[in-house]
Amino acid sequence: MPTPTSEQRYLDLIKQTLCYRLWPEPARPVDPDQVGNRLKRWALRQLRRVLKRRNMQIVRSPQVSAQARDEGRIWPGLADTMIGLRRLDNLQQCLESVLRDRIPGDLIETGVWRGGASIFMRAVLAAHAVTDRRVYVADSFRGLPPPDTTRYPADAGDDLHTYAELAVDRATVEANFAKYGLLDQQVVFVEGWFADTLPALPVREFALIRLDGDMYGSTMDALRALYPKLAVGGYCIIDDYALPGCRRAVEDFRHQNGIVEPLQEIDWTGVYWRRRAEPEDTAI
């Protein structure tokens, strides 16, 4: 096998670090309210009160397999991304493809959590000494929106907006970029709900769009605003295809706009396609 280049070594180390793969998954606090047995729940609450006065807490070491981490099947404790190595590998392949083929345009991720995938996109540009492309980091930075069932009935019953773990503020994401040495003028933050921010984004062309909106509405809003700006030869990556709302949005959008490029599977939830031509109609 050929010796890896310094660029490859750098990007491999960044991926491993973003996934927190070089260290064991950290212990997590035990929440007594999540314990089913009433007596155990009461006992844990009493013990937690005692330990809190001593700046201590009850923790449990999670049983997480390497495969589950690589496939992004967990919500990690300290990792800066939850998408796993396989989806990061795919992101690298797509980015290096557009660089190699000189596909014009910037890069964007919609729905960034702690920023890991966006950080990696900036790292790929840095590794290849690319200075004329920007990475757009689009998120509400306060979690997912409540379902708008008037516009998107498919989101009825979705409760992802209640998950506090998904709300990571902008300052935290900026600090994560900075700790990798990748917070600079080539990183542009787009803060707000996708329906409000993405249609007005002053970008002429994208070489890659990565959508991680989970819901039907968030996915459809991003596709409608960004896909018309995706260059021929560029990539559209969908992170949440295993989720019913996201899958339906992608299928509806592709059908409505005559998109015939085949979906390529990345792993259990990630898919992508490369734009080969203009859509067959103008429904966008």
C-alpha cells in the first residue's frame, strides 16, 4: 500500500478526534427519573442529594461498541459529531471529488449539532490549501423547531424539538472550530430557522450541500432553498434518511423536480447523490 500523505494523515486524525474514537466513551450521569423501579428511584434520589453536597455524582459507563460509534448510532457524550466515521469518510470523498473535478461553489451543512461535520469540511479545505471556498454553518443553535403541521403535515407528532441534547448554542460551535484551529474568514455562520435564513442566503453556487435536519419540514426547506444552487457535478448528502419524515421529504422533492440520479447508500441512515444535470421540470 502507498504511504499516506501528510494531508491524509491529518484528515484521518481529525476524523478520529471528531468522533472521540481515540478514547473510551465517557461515563454519564445516572438520572434517577429514568429508573423504572420505584424503590431504586427513591434511593438514587437520596444518594444524589448526599453526593451533590460533596461535588460528586452517580455515573454509569456506557456499553458502546466500536461498530456503533463508527456507524453513528449513538448520541455521544464528548464527541464533536454523532455521524460516525463512515459518513465522515463519505464527506471526504465527495469533497475531494469536487476539488479534483473543479466543481465550482461553496459548501454548506444545515443542522450542525456540535459542528463536527462542518469542522471537517473546513479541515479538508485546509489540508488541500483551498482558500477560495467557504463553509456555511447553518443552524438555529437552539434545537429543532416544533412541527409546522399546517405547512408540513408529515411532521405531525414529531417531538425532536423537546430534546435538549440537540440544542447546542453558537458560541459552543464556534469554540469547537477554534480548538481545531479552523475558525477563520472561510467559515460563515447562518443562524436561524432554515425557512427564514436559507432562501435569503447570498450565495450563487454550492459544490456540496449536506442536510441534517431530521424532520420533513427542515429537510424540505433546505432542499428548496439550496438545491437550485447546487452546481452540476456537485453532491447532495442527506444524513437522516432512516427517519420517516426526512425520507419522505427527499422522495417528494426528487419526484416533484424530476431528479433521476440514483441515491447512493453511505450507511444505515446516510445517502447521497451527485447532480448530473438540471432537473427535468421547474417545480423547484
